[in-house]
Amino acid sequence: QAQVAESGGGLVQTGGSLRLSCAASGSMFNIYAMGWYRQAPGKERELVADITSGGSTYYAASVKGRFSISRDNAKNTIYLQMNSLKPEDTAVYYCNAKTGSGGKNDYWGQGTQVTVSS
């Protein structure tokens, strides 16, 4: 069963750091891109960062310079290093994998809570 699973969320003070991990199952093939989304209460889910199979990265303007996405292809795993965290980063963070031609197939993790206290 193809799936992704996140870990690494938690409670951190303003200015602190967290690293999120997301592992895709071994049965997941032809990954087009993987990325991180987040959703705060009352807000739409938004793309935070992603990385394509070719290594191209994207960051939302709100996190650029503070967050960094990386991958370990041998483990089918991506990471999100979050530094200089702010209360506005508080959200449920979701891992996403897109597979198939053009990334037509979506897989979502269960989400991991990140709370930044002020």
C-alpha cells in the first residue's frame, strides 16, 4: 500500500527549530515530487515547500530563508528543517507525494502538529 508518514512535530518556543521527516513507503514508485503543506485553523491548506525528482525546490515567501527542504532518495524520505520559528508557523503540517506522469496521483500523510509559542 503506497503511503507517506510524517513525524517530528511538537511544541517549540519562538526562534527555535524543528525538523520534520516524511517517509514514502517502499511500494511507492515514480515519485514526481514531494513536499510539505500546512493548514492553520480557519485557513486553506498552503504549500510550504516542495522538491521535484530533478532536485528543483520551491518555498513559500513566508518561509524562504528560514526553512529548508531536502531529500534522501535511497530512503524515499524528505525533510523540512525549520529554523527561526514564529507563532504564525503554527499549523498542522502535511507531507504530500505526487506520482505518475506529471504528478497526477496524490498521497497525503496524516499530519503532524507544529506549535510555536510566544
